[in-house]
Amino acid sequence: MSRKGRPPDPTRRAATLADATDYVLQNGLAGLSLRPLAAALGTSTRMLLYDFGSKEQLVTEVLAEARRREAALLAGWRRAPDMSDAATLHTIWSWIAADERVPFLRLFFEVYVDAMTHPERYAGGAKKMVEDWLGVIASEWSVDTPDAATATLMIAVVRGLLLDRLATGETGRTDAALQRFVELIER
């Protein structure tokens, strides 16, 4: 007679997921190996596999947790009713370019680029990440939601400036470029 093992402890599993997400936000996904991850978390690879079933499932859940955390951070900010679209774009830029978002941005860009080559590793590939950003623009724009092309342009500019900022550390230049873009779209 075959005996099934105990089901994973949800409290321990949640704590492990939180710690694994912290680890990935700090170290990224490139070269992620279960053995060093388990050692950093004070557990074993066997327990990670017991709780998550596979490395792929663990990564999927870590990415979902990182998105939940970022959404929770964004939920704390709401646009003032009298805020102009230019001020909204500045506020979104200030929020997303803040130092505390850097781990999320590094992970975002790592997954974004990897999803182009390996879309099967990520539910929805990079498309879901783009849709998330489009949702921010749609939910925070004042008068009318910009058309899809305008929203896409806005996101592409912000995403490009963020990538540039992360790669070079040049905050003044990227802030000035965002200001120039805002001036252009205000016309």
C-alpha cells in the first residue's frame, strides 16, 4: 500500500516564497540554481522541490509575488483629480524611477529580454508585462485614455529611459529626457 506524504505546510511555503522573492530581487534569475538558493534561504533543495514541485514552478511563483509586491506599492499612489497629464507622467516617472524600485526594474528587464528568446518560460511571455504598463497609463490618464499608439509610445519612452538609467546610472540626463518628452506631448 502506497502512502502519500504530508501536504506542504502553507505557512512555511509562504515564508519560503517571500524569502525566495527577496533573493531573486537582489540577485536576479540568470544562473539561478536551487542549491545556492536553498543555502541562502536556510533550507534544502529537497524542501524547495517539496513545496513548489519544480524550479520552473518556483520561478513562476516568485515572479508572480514580485508583481504583487510592485502592484501593492503602486496601489498606494493615486492621481489627484486636478493633476495634469504632464504632472501625471512626471509622478509616474518619479515613482517608477525611485531607488527602491531598482530591484523590480532589474528583474523586469531581465525577464522582458529573456521572454523574447524563451517565451515558454513565462506565462504570457513579455506581452503581459507590456499590458501591465498599458494598464497604468489607462488607469491614471485624466480626460481620455490615450489611443493605443500614444500609450505605447509613452511606455516605450519611459521603458527606454529606465533601461538607460539602470545601465548608466545617469539620473540627471534621463530626468531631463523625460522632461523633454513631457514638453513634446503637451503640445
